[in-house]
Amino acid sequence: MRVSAFEEEVIVPLPGHVTPARHARSTVLIGSVSSIRELGRFDEYLSHLPLAHQETLLGAVAGTWIAIDVALAHYEACDALHFSVDQQVQNGRVTFEKNRGTILGTIVKLAREGGVSPWNVLPLFQRFWDRSYDGGGVRVVKLGPKEARLELVAVRIVDSRYYRNALRGLVMGVTELFCNKAYVTETPGKRGPGTVSYRLQWA
């Protein structure tokens, strides 16, 4: 039996008190809707979005908070479009590209200047999360020199398959600012209501 010589190390512990996610930043949702438009699927998407949430979501302006129920309705409508997994991941990357300044702030400037690795950025993931979501918790565990586990808890929208795959794309986009290539996979058997775990590797 092969035993790993590398011991797991918690880089970002869960907050002492985790409040279930209550709101999502409108900027992220606006970017997500925009990616659906660009693929020519907006009318079909709209047919799956409950009328009660359409005005709130489609009339949103950047930089405001939107109730998590509305965000979940958005991602459930995206689920109903049955995009391939690869397209869902790509949509997440597109959303990141539209919003990376909002999500990462000055870190983007550091990435352009060079000299920063994913290990400089992973400790900030809870801060990045808090810019985009009100509530929920992030845990980051170091698994190896270029490998980590990212866990989210108390976030209802991870119950959407589309959202989980789009988030994979977003995390890949963040990580690839600081490395040549990143790989993000959902950890089998680690998902429950409002929780998800990803394995992140890079080269």
C-alpha cells in the first residue's frame, strides 16, 4: 500500500461561525446571464426562469446583492438548458473573465507583474468568496506541492449541477492567472445539500 509522504495542511479553515449563503452579488449573475445570451439560448433560458424572479434578476444593476433564492432560480433555469459539462465549465470561465476585477481586485495586477503562485492566492479565497456572496464558508487544504482541496459549505446554489461545473471553470480561471494550466474536478462522494468539494491541481 502506497503511503503519501505529504501531510494535508489546512491553509484556510472554515470560519468559526458559518451563516448559510443569503445573497449573491448581482455582478456575477449578470455575467452569467450574459454568457447565456452570447450562446443564443436566452429565450429558452427565460422560459425556465420563474416569472416572479425575472424582474429582479434581469433588471439588476452591477454591485448590488440579490437574494439567494433568485440566484438558485437562475441556476436551475441553466440546468434546464442541458448544456454539456464542458460548456458549463466554459461558461464559468467566461463569467470569471467578465468579473475578475470585481472578484480579485488588485490581485489581477500582481498576476500581470508575475512572481505570484497559486499558493499566494489560495489563502485569500474566503475573501474572494465574500466579495461575491453573503454567507457560506470556504475551506482550503494543501494536498501536495501543486495540489489542493477546495470545500464550500452552507451554499444552496451548489445543489445546481450547472453552478457546480461553472464554478469549476471560474476556479480554473482564477488559478491560471498564476500558473500555466489548472485542473479542477469535483471530489466524488463529498457532496451533500449545500456542500461541494473540488480537487485543484496545476502545472
